[in-house]
Amino acid sequence: MPRALLQSLLVAGLVSPGSAVAEPMDLNDPRPRWVTIAFEDSPPHQPGRLDTLYAPELPAWLEPEAPGRLRVTLVRGLVERYLMAAADPKPGSFGDFVWMFDAASGDVSSARLTGTVRKTLDWGLFTSTVEADLRIDLDTRGPAGFGRPRHLLGQLLFDFCDGADLDRCTPVVGVPYERDRGYVNAVGKIDARSHGVHVETFAPLGEAVFSEAPVPPTSAVHTASAMASP
């Protein structure tokens, strides 16, 4: 996370330096309010590493979607500046990262994100930069997995596996929301398309800890609204 962005979030009271004293997000409380998300910060070459190291918390907005269903939204500005920063996102291309929770079971029925990133491809004698359109789909209702690492034009890839394909892959079980500490692990895939090339890779973006925000929503509205635009 850029130092200036982290400092602005801390000053605004939208994040805290650590989550040890934060209360887990309460799925039984449907009131619209601010919560925070701390994503597990595994390195790209270790997609199976779980629940080890977390990035600083980011603000997200919780609101009821329907009876028994809650929506948690991380605005697109924070998606581009933090969550997808290492992937070189095309400015303005990403939408909000929207999570849908079942309040009774804690299941994530969906966590979806779309946008465009720029990749430098290594052709051996020369390199080129292309844009790839991404669609990320996650949930906690079934296992997913990843294959052996492989390289494609200089990019490290872990193929996505589900169903019968899991027999030849490393499985990762989805974990519904744990109310005692706010932990969840939604699993799924990244669908990437660029110039007729289509690949499906394992998505390591669904492991996070959700907490109640340390300040009331009214004191955070203007700051978060300013962050909504990349």
C-alpha cells in the first residue's frame, strides 16, 4: 500500500494500525455502516499459503441486500490503488469489489470484481505490453484448487481447478465467515482474456478478515467518497 494512502486512511480514522482490538464484523446487524477488510498478503508464488500475513485494513461499506443477505463493497479507487496495484491496472477500468454474505450461514455466495490490467509479455527476442480483461468470481460454497506453476510469455500462472480436475491439483477449501474473528476464505478463479487468448487461473484474493470500523459512518463519508474515483 502506498505510504501516503495508508497515512490518509489512518488520519481519517477509517483504518487502524492493527486489527487486534477490532470487533469482528457482525453479520446479525444489517444496519448500513462502515467496516474494514484486511486481505491476506500471500506472495504470488505461494497461492496455497493461508492465514499468515495480512495487509493493512481498508474501509468498505456494509448494507442489507435482501432479508438475510448483506452486501460489503470495497470501492474501485481502493481496488486499483491497493488490491490490484501490483498488477498494473488500467486507470478507471476496475469496478467495486462486491461481496455477498448469507447472514445465517456466513457463506459468501459471491465476491466479484472486473477490470483491465497491463502485462509485459516476454517473447524471447523482444517484449510487448498488452491489456488483459479480468473477471474474478469467488465463493465459499465449494472447493477449488490450483495446478503446478507454469510460465507463459514471462508470466507465472497457476491454473484454476474445480470438480473432477481437483484430483490433479492442490485443493483449497472455501471457509465461510468465522464470527469469532471475522475470517473468511472465498475461493474461485480469474478469467483473463487478451487478443483471443483465454486463461483461467486460481484467484488468491478471497482470503480476508472483516472487522467493524473504529469510527461511526458519518465521520468517514467524505473521505471514502473521495476515494471512490481512481
